[in-house]
Amino acid sequence: MLALSSFLTGSATYINTLKSDLHLSETETKFLPEAKSVSSQSPFLADAPPPPTKSKTKPVNKVDAIVESGPYHNWQLFIQDFEEMMRSFKIYVYPEAFMNHSHSQFAPIFLPHPNPFNPRLGNYFSEHMFKLSLLRSSLITSQPQQAHLFFLPFSINLLRNDPRVHSEQSISEFISQYTTKISHDFTFWNASAGADHFYVYCHSVGREASSKVQDLHNNAIQVTCSSSYFQRYYATHKDVALPQVWPRPHGEPLTPPDARHKLVYFSGRIQNSRIRQELIALWGNDSYMDVFSRSPFPYEEGFKRSKYCLHVKGYEVNTARIGCIVWPVTLRPPTTGFIKINVDAAVSQSRTTLAAVARNDKGEVLGVWAKAVCVEEHEVAEAKAVLWALQMAMEEDYSRVIVEGDAKGIMDPLQQPLNPVNWTISSILGDVHSIAAYFLNCNSQWIRRGGNNLALTIAKFASSLSYFVCNAENIPQGEPLNATIMV
């Protein structure tokens, strides 16, 4: 089922086309997955944990490959399997997903949603984006004989909101009639009794959709927004949980981590699961946590005032969500054996300051560097910060580095060198790529501004200085981050 988990991520071609086709606003397109590509010729890799890179002088053995491959047991095996899946794995979508509105009065039930960013969709966004992503995916085939899986394109959310089919009883009857229809019109359902078919839903009434078709709930795969093994008609050996996300526009700035005075936040009905009852009993009266069976304030307020939030599964279908992302994020140490260098630039009318902070895989600060430059454009300053950070890393004789910054206009081109960039930074990025070849491993990755606060703080702190260098031997002992800010 690895293919199913990739649909919401999408491809670069799909994302760009979708923005155009749906005529989405700039705010709405922020919630589409970012289109990415990786060039094998670039010394910079994508912002996933870096795969093991072989040295020209010393080959990497299997043990080193496993150690250096981040969350992957073996990067080479994973990427080979993934690439093979993208080449050969095929899904056939039943033709109702492509019908004309005039062909059936129920055409909207099967067609992709014309505007999945409609705020009224709320937590059913995942269901509709899954279908949109799938229909534009390279995994789709028009030849059912080539298919490994077959997609049933009905939408439980739209059925629930259709007054003709609103009730759970009517929805299950509709699904039963549709399943009977495709079993008569096509041979594929009968060949496997539905075992190679799947459908997607995020509405709680979807659990009743298969109630009148024995093969559907016994054999077909449910891709559902649920993490509960106890949901009715959910079979753990075949069904798949789909992360539930909400398309939320950017509103007021989120609270920075140092202003969040609660450790965790949770709110949910305790009737839904035993683990929720134990959670409330254990931490419900803890003054350092906001743990409620019924929140006295809106969810958004709970998220803003807490450093973390808990998603504790319950009975309802829509209890598995990716919705509480702690942002701005905290600093994380790099992969074992790597030095991470956070870079930023502070641009003002009077002067511009570049800054870089280097840390090892234990989170210890190895170096803090800042200098003034004659640059007026912020993007140019950010590019120069990356270049200077690598130059300082060469002087320190680092061999494996990760450069991290919050300027997407700089970090993305480093990962996608074939894409056109502004002429004002193209030569600087060319120098960056040249220096990157010096290192045994050199990766780049983008981070949200909140996760890059330390580098920005250093840039602002050193704005009155022409040059500032503080390396490991003269950094005060004690709490690394506090010591660095105090220098």
C-alpha cells in the first residue's frame, strides 16, 4: 500500500497543473503539497534525511549505509523499490470518475470536487484531495488488464450532503447498487470478489457504506480517516488509515514556542476509548497541561498556547488527524555524523549582516559566525549567507554538512539546480554548488522561519559589528543555545 500513501503528496506536474485548473488563489495554493524534484547531478539532495553517499576514495559498506540513511533501514533498497513501483504499479479508475455531468444525475458523486479548498468541506479535504491527486497520478492506467488495483470513485462526503441519498441506509443502498452495476458491466470485480478494489472516505457514516455488500466489507480495501481497530467493518489486515488534514488559510501569526506556557493540549470525548479515559484521569488536573474531555476554549486556542498536542485515537472515524503541527518548530540536531549549519541574513537600510550557526549531531554549538556585507536585496543576502557558511565550513574542515535556511527562493534552487532562478543570485548559487563538491556530503534543506530563529537572532545581534566569529574552543560551557545567544 506504499503507493496509496504517496497520492496526497503529488508530483510536480500535478501540483502546478492543479493550481491552474482550479483557479486557486495565492492563499489556497499554500496548502497544496510543494512540488519538488531532485537532480542527480546536484551535490544537494532533497530535504529528506540524506541517503548514504559513497566517497570517491573510500566505498561505503552496508553497515555505514544503514547508519547514514536516516529513517530508512536501507536507502538503496527503498529507492529501488519505490522507483520500480512508480514505473510499474498501475491503478484503474472506473469510468464514472470521468463522465460528463449530462451522463448521470449522480455525476457529481463520482467526479473530482471542483473546489476542494471550499472551507465548508472542512475535515473531508483529504478525501477529495486523494481523488484529485490520484486522477492526475502517473499510476493511473486506461488499460484495466494492466491494473494491480481498482478504484471505486464514489464520494461518501458528497453522498451524505445529497438530499436524495442523505441517510446512512440510503448511502449503503446506493453503494450496493453501484457495486452490482460494475460487477455486471466489468469482469474485474468478479475475478477477485473485490479484493483488489479500494475506496476512500473521511465521513463517519462511511463505515456503513459496505454494510449491504458482503464482498465489499470482507475483501475490498477501505482507505479511511481512522486509526481505530475497533471501528465497525474495519479489517486490520487489509484496511488503511488516511491522515486527515484541514485546509486552513494563514491567519494571525502563531505564538512563538517561548510564549507557549503549556506542555501539551488534548480535548476529546472520553466515551470514545479507554486510553482517553486513562489520559484524563492521569493528567486532567496537571497545571502544566491542558487535557480536557471538553475543551473550555476553541481548539485553535489550545494549539496556540501549547508546545505539543496529543491525538489520542477514539472510536469515531475522523479521530486520526494531522492538524497540530508545532510551528515555529524547535531546532533539531542533524543526522549522525553531520554538521548542520543554520543560516540567515538581517537586512536593514544601514547595513546587512550574514549569520551562521553550526551544530553537531548532539545539538552542541560548534561555531557562531557573523559579518557585515554591502548588499541591499534580501534574496541576494540569503544566498551570500549560504555561500559564506560553506566557506567557513571548509576552514573548519567539516566533511559532512547540512545547510538549513528559511529562504525558499534560495534553498529550493539548491535542490533543483536545473530550474530557472533570478539572475541576481544565479552566479552566487553556482559558486555554492562548486564549493559543495568539496565536501564528502553536502545537503541543503528549507526550514520554517520559526525553526531558524537562532541564526536570525545572531544576525541581528551582530548588526553593529563588522565581523564576529566564535568557535567551539571559546564558546562558554553550559547550555549551548543560551551560551551562544549571550556571547
